[in-house]
Amino acid sequence: MNPWLLLDGVLVAVLLWLAWASLSSRDLFRGIVLFIAFGLLAFGLTGVPAALVGFAVLDMEPAAAILLGAVVSSHTLLAYPVLLRLHLL
């Protein structure tokens, strides 16, 4: 048997064990849960009120109001031109 094939097999086994050990840790699961919670909270605090204002105050269609909420909640400079066109700034 080729010694390089044996070494490759051992290295693959070590790599698979290392991947399993890192993915099955509690810290990773906790980090994923916190990451999802932060994303939902960040969108909920900015996107939902913007979508409600777009739907109720600006008389937008529901899809357009949700799109406005998504643009505003992205925390980028995309919201500035939208707010300028709606004469809100």
C-alpha cells in the first residue's frame, strides 16, 4: 500500500473529527442563536415600524411597505434617497 494514501486517510479522519468536534460544541450553538436573535431584533426595531408607517401613513401597498421597511432596516445609505423622495427629510 502506498504510504501517501495511508497518510491521506489519516489526515481526512483527523479533519472530519475536528469538524465534528467544532460543530457539536455548545458555544457554536449559543453563538448561532444569539446571531439569529440579534438579526431579528435589529430588523424588528427598524424595519417593522417603517413598514407600518409606509402602510398606514403613506398609503402604500403591503409589498411596497415591506420593501420600504427592508430598505430602512438595512442600515445603509439606501434609506436616505427614499426618505428624500417621500419628502420626509
